[in-house]
Amino acid sequence: MWRNSATLSFSSKLLASSSSTNFNYFHYASAFYIFTPNAILDHTLSPHQRFYSSSAAPSPSPSSDSIIKLGFLANKSDAFRPLSFKATDAIQLTRHYGRCYWELSKARLSMLVVATSGTGYVLGSGKAVDLAGLCCTCAGTMMVAASANSLNQVFEIKNDGKMKRTRLRPLPSGRIALPHAVTWAAFVGIAGTALLACKANMLAASLASSNLVLYAFVYTPLKQIHSVNTWVGAIVGAIPPLLGWAAASGQISLNGLILPAALYFWQIPHFMALAYLCRDDYAAGGYKMFSLTDASGRRTAAVAFRNCLYLVPLGFIAYDWGVASGWFCLESSVITLAISAAAFSFYRDRTTLKARRMFYASLLYLPVFMSGLLFHRLSDEQQCLADNPDRIAEISSFTKDVTESGNDERKKKIEECHR
């Protein structure tokens, strides 16, 4: 409190000696970002009042003129701001922008993309998995996904401001400037692509950059033009596991298309359920979703159910192509029938409750499918033996011959010793 009173006394004397106000001081003070003690930006206060509230301990409130005087004096001279307050401001600044970057990147969605890419990398690695390569691939995928999601919010800032579930995002709420968000998106996008090119291969980097362009510059504007955007978005979601496979193996093969196919068909019922649940919000935001042209919801439910059925043969294909064992074929069939049952229930009774159940079933399906594929995957040697069962007999007979020849030699040596 003594610090406040001393500062106010000094500021009043200083201002009394001047006949005019230096407005550069006010401009200097307004350049600071200021937070309340709870680290939340208070839009009801002026920039000078916010600065005062963040740089001084609570005390009896002075007049507004005193607050303004203290505000620009504290900004003009660092002598009035102890290092502890500067450190607090720096921590609050870091937390603020860290939170903004987290939300711009849609971090949880980006981590799901990383999980699919990592799964594809492991599946394409064969017998041994390069952990350093896996980490670099996941890091590069995370940065490119963060860039794509940030650009998505840059282009949809006005639409997000009209929707209840998106109006509090960093750009519509004004917590971060548009040029700042664009700079962040460009930086992480270029860095992620460069990392994949240097530590993985150019094929993986090309897939990442093309997916970024497809998501940010094709899918995003298409959401406001035509309902086909859902299927384009499904292609975007199917590329990351293919990226991981390419990063590990350096090529694209038929075996590497199983997980991307699962991602593609899975996204349709997932987003159909979401679009049905949020159709009013999407309409307010100006998006052309498939559910908005289907008042009864019958076609929406039919599309969801049909794509669930497309998932049924994937487990058998993975087993037939030697990617996974027969146990995965069984497990995949069970979980696919479960999500198909939820979709059929929604088709028969198109209510919010049934749509939400199908949405939750889709959330459960993907991690179980990927976990089963990883757990039951076959290495290159196992795949070779599965493709050529005759080699098992050849290897066993060769092992038997070697063992018998070894035993004969041992018998001869024993007989020689006895002689």
C-alpha cells in the first residue's frame, strides 16, 4: 500500500509541473497486454486500469485519474515495477498465448491424428520399430495438423462467432490477433513438413503438405458451399495413417490401405451423428451440412448405417492379406457389428438420444480397432510364412535334418573316445 501512495504522490507532483498531457505515455501503456489477478482478461476495464490491477496489490481504490497516472508512469519507468511483478506478467503472457495456441491447434483432435499416424508407422515398420523415427513422425504430424486446424479457424472466424460451441475460440473472442494466428499456423506447418522431410522421407512430407492444403483450402471453404464436404473431410482423416506407413516403409502398398480405409468409413457415421446433433448450430454458422437438407433425418441415418456395414470386411481383409492374425478378424467383426447396431437403431428411431448413442459408439470403435490391429499385427517374417505355408514344412524338415546330423557326429566322437 505504501508503494501505491508514494507513487501517486510522486505522479501528482510530476503532472502538476506540466501544463499538457503527453499522450505518448498513454499509447505506451496501451501496448501492454494486461490481465486481472486471476489471469483472465477483463474486457470491462480500460487498458490502464487492467495494468494497474495486475501490477499492484489490492488497496483502497484511488480515483480514475490516479489510476491513469499510475498506469503510464509504471509503464514509462521500470523503477516502479519490481522484478516479481514483471515475472508474473511474463508467466501470465505465456499462459495466455499457450492456451490460445492449444485451442487454435485443436490439440485433442490433433493428438487423435497423431495416434492414427503412429499406428500406421508401427504397422509399416515390419519386425523392428525405429523409436526415433516414430517420435519424429508423430511430432511432424502434430505440427502439420496444428497448422491445418489453425488455418481452419482463421478462415472461419466469422462463422465461429455465430455458433454457440465455437464463439469462445481465440479468434472470435478476440483473445489473439488474426496476423498472430496466421504467423503461428505458417510457422508450425513449415516446421512440421521440414521435420518429416529430414527425419522420415519426402513421400511422408508430401502427404502431410498435401493433406494440409486439402483440409485448409478445399474442405474448409467447401463447408459453406456443398454438403459433399463430409466426404472430402473423410479423405483428409484417412491420410495420416498412410503418412505413417510411408514414413516407416518408404512406399505405399495395399497392406497400408487397411487402416486408412477404416478411418474413411468410420468418419462418415461419426460426423453424421455430430451433424444431426448440432444441426441448428451448423445452420446458424452458415455451413452446408448433409443433415440440414434432411428434415426427417432418414437419409442421414441411412448413410451412417451403410458406411458402418462397409467396415465389416476390413478385419477379414487384414487377416487375408497377412497384416493381422485371425483373432483380429474376430475382434473387428464384433466391434463393427456393435457400431452397426447403434447406427441401425438410429435409423429406426431418429431421435437425439439414438444419435448420441451412435456418436459414442463411434468414439469407442476407433481406439479398439487400432489397438487390436497393433496387438495382433504380423511381422514381415510371419507374413511371409502366412503367404507360403509350405515353407513351414521346409524349415521344420531342415531343422530336423540339422539336428539329426549333429547327433550322428556326436555319436561318432563318443565311439572314437572309447576306442
